[in-house]
Amino acid sequence: MAEQLERPQLQIALDTFDMPSALRPLNAAISKIDVIECGTVLIIAEGLRAVREIRALYPDKTILADVRIAEAGAVISRACFEAGASWVSVVAGASMTTVEQVVKVANEFGGEVQIELGEKYDPEQARQWRRLGATQVIVHRSRDAEAAGKLTWGEDDKRRIRELHDMGFKVTITGGVKAKDIPFFKGEPVGVIISGRGIVQADDPLAAATELSDTIDQVWAQ
């Protein structure tokens, strides 16, 4: 019997340099958004105030603090979770000790840890992240392909998604995902689809988010 795939969540990536330019598209599109990402740029510009204020506005939403932890895992993750984050991100190059520290803090808060993968990853390393308790990974569209002007996802991306899902991870995809790209992933175990500029810089952020959300509904129709 084929696996029953859940509908992927739609995540908005807020990577602006101030709160007003983050809140304008967020407030417009929020009815179609499942996960709010306080992006690395926003947190560098505004600090964890960004997480606190968005948590105050949307107490029931999932919020990612995309701080890309590389070390000082316990200190940074605790600050994020205390500010109201639901999830935190860790770079793939972080030590296993750092990952373990972040997972331990996340468990205190009922949060989750996602590993941000680079172009390549070692499957055994990924299995170790999973054993330590990391529950999510982020898969980027190939930057090399993007630089070469080949703005398409490929079969290798599908293979990575399936492999990581089979290890027990919730898999996020990101990298300029547009509504027209989404049908390529039909039948694949995608957990989260990120849109940043596609919603944030749209003339009508709600219309942009609605198109993405409706396409997800169609592609993963039960």
C-alpha cells in the first residue's frame, strides 16, 4: 500500500532588514501561512525582538528562528526558544556535540531542531543527527545549477528528499520555489515548502501566498 503523504506546510521566509518591511507582507499573507521564518538577515538586523514580536502577534503559529547555529548551541538555542521560537536551525558543519546541545534545549521547550544542509551531505552523518534527536532537514536547490542558469529541480533532489525522509526527517525544500515548480514534487514526501521573495516582494503578498497554498493543495490532494 502506498504511503499516505501529508500536505506540505507553506513557510514564509522573512529576510528583510527591519520589522515593518517584514510585518507588511506577513500580516497580508498570514491566512495562507503555516510556518513563519524569522530569517537570518532579519534576526541580525533586529535581534530576537523579531521572534518575540511575531510570537506576540501570532501566538498559535509555528515560528522558526533561522539562526544557523554553528557553535554555542545551548546558549543560542535557549535564547531563541525563550523568545518564542518553535524551531531553530543548525548548520550542517556544526559538531555533533553542538547538535546534541541544541536538541537537549529544544526538548525542554517542546521545540524542534532542523539541520541546514549544504550542497552535499554524508548520509551516515545525517543518520547520526537523527539519532541525536534532530527532526528536520532543509534541502536547497543546487546553487551551482542556479548559477549556471539551470533554474530547475532535478531527480537528484527527489532522491535526497526520499533518502532523508526514510531516515525519519521532515524535509523542507527551499531555493526560489515558485508555484510552477511545485508539481515536480508530486508524490514526494516534502514536509515544508519555503517562499521568501516570492511572497515578501510580491505586489500582493496574499495573492502570491494563495497561489502557492492552492497549488500545494492540488498537488497533494488526498
